[in-house]
Amino acid sequence: MRLTDHVTLVASGAAGFDLSDPLDCHVYLVRGSRHTALVDAGAGRCALPLDGTPPDHLLLTHGHADHAGGAAALAERYPGLRVRAGAAAVDWIATGDERGLSVDRGRAAGVYPPDYTFAPCPRVEPIADGEEVDLGGGVVLRAVATPGHADGHTCYHLRTPGHRALFSGDCVFTGGRISLQNLHDSRVPEYAASLTLLAALDVDALFPGHHEISLARAGRHLATARDTVARGLLPRSTT
């Protein structure tokens, strides 16, 4: 599903557009003139429908299984793929630490089926806050550290000639909604600070990890979250 000149939605599960496995988050392919990058990997229960030139980068927003469970399969499928994630989640993803990634809690709650396992992805490397990935032709992705939903959560700010977008993972959704969960690394003060930080970004489009996508005037969604936090509250949750 082509979203903009540079962004294609290649997978989306039951909490989205039912393009792929029900467990998958939104998975985006970003194209520059020289390189391509995937943002998130889905749950890994089926192969992503990627055709043409192999992607150069896989940028994970965080380690939860619906976003990072497919990283190992993609790394095996594309030997040259560089896999990146926020530093706090790297060891969990590399070793398949299901307690660190809260996969055990997800199975117990029925979010993941009883037989679901998180495949370790030893090739994952940390990406630093502010680090840029240049895809060529003025298409650049910048990592923005946004802890709160999960340790190591990272959004990616996209700059292209004449257009700006935010891949927000599970940090913020359309309508200024969030995903605060009863998990060991879901942290309210950090979440509030991340929402305030994101509202200062220049964005035209908002590409979250689930649910609706905003292709224009997306800053209003980030401002809604910021304004709620400014009143000492937390925005309403997607769940």
C-alpha cells in the first residue's frame, strides 16, 4: 500500500488493515535514491511480502513481539540487512529474552498464542538517540529516543524533500492516544517526557505501529498528547 512517494505499508495485522498475519504491527518500507529501510518487522509468523531490491536497514521501534519478532527471519533472509534498535532493548532482542520483552505476559493474557516464541536476532545493534540513517536523495531517518511504552522505544523522524513524517511505533497514535501497559518497563514519567518531545517535531504525516494513519496535518495528534500531559494527565489509551 503506497502511502507517499517514499513510504509503503508492506504489512499490517488485525489492529490495522489486515494485510498480513493478525499479530503483525504496521511494517513500513522507506525508499531513498540509494538505500531502503524497513521500520519494524512484524511478529515473524509469515514472510513479509517484499519484492525487488533487498532492504538495507531494519529499524525497530521496540522489542515487543508484534514489532520485533520477525527480525530474525528478515536477518536470515537478507544477509546484508543491518538491524538496529534502542540500546535498552538490544540484548533482549539478540537473545530472545521473553521475560525482558514481556512475551510471557502477552501469552498469559492471550495476546500471543500459546505456541508463539520470539526468535533471537543476534545481529541487532544499538541505534543512538539522534543518529541519522541517510537513504539518499534527501531521504533521512533520525532516531528519537522515546521511552515510556517500553525501555528502548525509539521513534524515527523522516525528512524528505518537502515532506516530514514520524514513525511512532507504540508511543503515540492518531487522536493523541497512547499505549500505557502494566509491564515491567512501561514508565509514566518517561512516557510523559517523550510525548512532550515529539510534539516539538515538524511532521506532516504520522505513521504509528497500529490503527489509523495520518497523511496530513499530523502535528495535531502530537499536540493533543502534549496538551493532555501539560494538564498533568495522560492521554487516553488505545486499549
